[in-house]
Amino acid sequence: MSDNLRVVSAVTDMTRVDDWPAQRVRALKREQSVAVILPARNEAATVGEIVQAVLTAHGDGLIDEVLVVDSASSDTTAEVAARAGARVVAADAPGKGEAMWQGVAASDADLLVFLDADLERFDARFVPGLLGPLLADSDVALVKGAYDRRTEADVTVGGGRVTELTARPLLAAFWPELSQVVQPLGGEYAARRDLLEQLPFRCGYGVDIGLLLDTAELLGVGSIAQVDLHERFHSHSDLQALGRMAAEVLHTVIDRLISQGRLAADAPASASLLQPMRIDDGFGHTRHDVDVSERPPLRSVRESGLEQVGA
């Protein structure tokens, strides 16, 4: 503990972004280094504004680096991010989790803040808000952002469709102690390097729930804090894309249940998803492979003597 400040780290309670003004968080930072990492794929429309906002608001001592990991974008994401002041790294393979893992490997910062690159009307207070609990309480290892989302009609809603229809029911059934995590699949969170280097990273969209479950398994629920970021605005995916994301979340949960000995290792789980499509007067199907690949903990990679992260 530091600064005589007790952070409520149990996920049943949370602080608010307003509790962590940048000046206060900068004072708590002391000698620790901080990097902001944005995994990005075809986000040229938004990534530059986010990078510029972070550097303008916090580049005077709170943030040491903004790192954008370009995940095989076909647009000008990399160029826009670099012009805005980010260091850009090209991911070795596609996938959100792959880009996050590559970002951790490419940085040597003590504390890492993850932001989705598709955020609109970005609020730079997210960064000190997420960092605050880590800097104020040594028992906190992972800080998840909690927020309201907005639909295209600007109506306040809860979690996204994959969160409400897949992740939240699964947590309630198998990890009720994590049921009060407001946004288990949210892309805005912060963590200590020491934690992240001990955890595997799901390569696709299962990364967020995987890191949450693995943190709780490794360090306990008390190591996870939440910060109310108020509102978050971003683009919305179509239903079929969300179905594929949900499948990746489900498979991540299945694998964690197996690894914890709560599900038989030979439990059947097809790594493909059929989605219906209209063909003339009938139906056909498209088959999609579910990304179940996973990057090992970075600590184990480095201890193995591999010189290149992508090896």
C-alpha cells in the first residue's frame, strides 16, 4: 500500500475515473514506466485521434510511450498512428490477442494500459483512471474499465451483445465471484508487466476473458479492480461477426475449465462455426474456423532462449 490510500480491489466495488486526476496519478507514478498499447486493424478513422489525445494530455510525464500494434491493416492505420506520435509495430499474425501479446513483448514498461483503437469521442481521462488503482495499491494487478455503451441511436445500454449473451452467463455459471465485473470483454484495462508476462494470451477475441480468468486463478479475485469510466463510444459489429467472437469466447472458457480440472480434457468441442445464409429459395451455410490459438506466457518464451518473439 502507498500514500495511505486503500483501493477497494474486490470486484464488488469500484472507484471512479474522477477519483484519479492526472496530476494525482502522475505523482503516484514515481519511477515506474507506463506504456499505452492499442491493438489496431483497419482503424485509420479513429486511431490517430486517440494517440494524439493520449500524448497531448499525458505525454508530459505520465505516459512514456504510446504503442500501436498494426494487425495486418489494409488501410492507412499504421501511417495515421505514426503521424500522431505513436511507435508502430507490425504484428506477426492477425488477431486482437496476438497484437496485444506483441505489444507487451515490444515494450519494457512496468505498467501497461490497453485501449481499443476504434473508440469514438475518446476521453483521455481513461488512462489515469485505469492506472490509478495500480499505482495506489500494490495488491492490485489488473484494472478493468467499467462503462455504459451507446448504440447508434445514442441510447445507454449495458454490455455488448457478446458480453450479455455469452460471457456474463458463463461467468455466472462457473465463476460467480467474477459476476460483478461490469465489462469482462471490455478492451480498456491496465495491468502490471509482472502479471502479464506470466499469462498466456489467446490470439483472437478470447483474449479479454482469458486474461480475466487467468488473473483470478493466479492471484485471486482481490487482485482485480474496476474503475467507472462513465461512457464509451465505438462502432458496432454485425450479428454474424459477433457470433464468431462469441464462439472464441466460449472456447476460451471451455479451455480454462479444462485447465482447472472442472471439465474433462476429452470433452468434445468443435473448433468451427456454421452460420446460415440465404441462397435463392433455401439456406446454405458458411463455415468459419474458431481461433483457439494461444501465445504462451512471455516469461516462458524468454526463459526458453528464443531471441525473437515471433519464433
